[in-house]
Amino acid sequence: MDGLKSLAKGLRLLLPLLFFVLTALHTATAGEFPPVAPVAPVAPLPDIHLSFGNGSPEPSQVAMTVELFLLLTVLSLAPAILVMMTSFTRIVVVLSFLRQALGTAQVPPNQVMVGLSLFLTFFIMAPVWQTMNKTAIQPYLAKQIAPDVALARGMAPVRDFMFRQVRKKDLAMFERIAHLPESPATRDDIPTYVLIPAFVVSELSTAFEMGFLIYLPFLILDVVVSSVLMSMGMMMLPPTVVSLPFKILLFVLVDGWSLIVGSLVQSFH
């Protein structure tokens, strides 16, 4: 009982002291933290309304709308057209084979390889695009020909380019797969949807043949270096480490970039 009385008396003495300490702490720290500014009310979002009218009765504005949709469609198909219907496929595959034959993993980097392939494609396809601009694009913009006529005239130079590069056996294979009613008598009788895959397969075949020819001298150099290392008893040293400087030296001595790029451009003529 006496213990409880002593505890109660101690608490009565401790509570005023605790209140005094908390008051002093609050007074000391009151100036360290600035008062919180009131949050401004968020402005309401504006109303958005979407409505469709009857359209303009003027034929010129309707034609402009159709041209805009056609332009967006062409832009969406532009990467596929650039890769599959031009010289880009052969160039980028041959350059990739060259990098693998040299043994340089990422030299030149992919950005340089693709950029060089694009500019070589622009150089090779420039006559085709000039013909398209002269016979189809400019007359159409001048409202001298209809859109279907412009499309037919624009595809003609591209088809001529693909016909010059496509292999007869690849074209015959896709004609057989497509179940054409009869053997086409002229080029105009071959549909474009048959010509494009045949052209791509022919480009891949030609690129692999060129890649094989590029591989041969570097393969011979690898064999020679490997034989020398084996005869010297240096079996733990990878032959590619020793042959890489010699490959680069050989490629520089024969002016390899001019030789490869020149051969690629001449293969389309």
C-alpha cells in the first residue's frame, strides 16, 4: 500500500516536468519548419466533344482527304518497300557476311552497316526513283493523270528493276505455287504479288553466293595460321586471335571496302 502511494506521488511530480519539457521542445523547433502553404485547388479539365459533320461537298477537299489517307498508307508500308523491293537486302546481307568473315564482332557497328546499306540503296535506286517521279508523281500532282494510272506508272520502273534481278527458276517456282491460270506470255501478265517474293529469294541467293566468295580468302588465312600454331606447339592459343590482325591487314592492302562496295554496285547493272 505504501508502495502505491509512493508511485502516485512520483507520477504527480513527473507529469508537470514532462509537460514543461514538451513545451520547451515545441518552442525550440517551431522556427525550423516553415508552415505548410495551403494547396491550391486543381483547375477542372476542359470538356472535350467529338462530333462528325456531313463533310464538305467540294470535290477538291474530298480528293485531298483521300490523298492524305493514301500518303499515310504509303508511309506505313515504306520500310517494307525499302527493304524488300530495292537493293537493300543484298547489300546488308553481304556486308554482314563481310563482318563475320573478318571476325570482328561489332566492328563496324550495326548503325554503320545499315546506314551504308541505305545510302548505297539510294545511289543504286536513284534512276528508278527519277523515272517514277517523271512519269507518275509529277503528272499526278499536276492533276494530269488519275490515281490508278499514276500507281501503274509508278510501279513500272520498280517492276523493271526487279525483273532484271530476279532468277527465272525462282519466278517459275512462285508462278507454280500461285496457280496462275496459264504461263504468262509477257512480263505484264505476271502479278506484282508473285514478283516480289521471287525477287527477295533471288536477292538472298545472290547475297549468299557473294558471301561465300568473301569468306574463302579469310578461311584460307585461318587455316594457315592454325597450321602454323599447331606446328609450333601453341595449341592453347586461339587461331582467331592471331589471324585477326592479318585479316585486317589483308583487307586494307587489297582496298577491301572499295572492292566490296564496287562489286555490289556493279552487280545491279
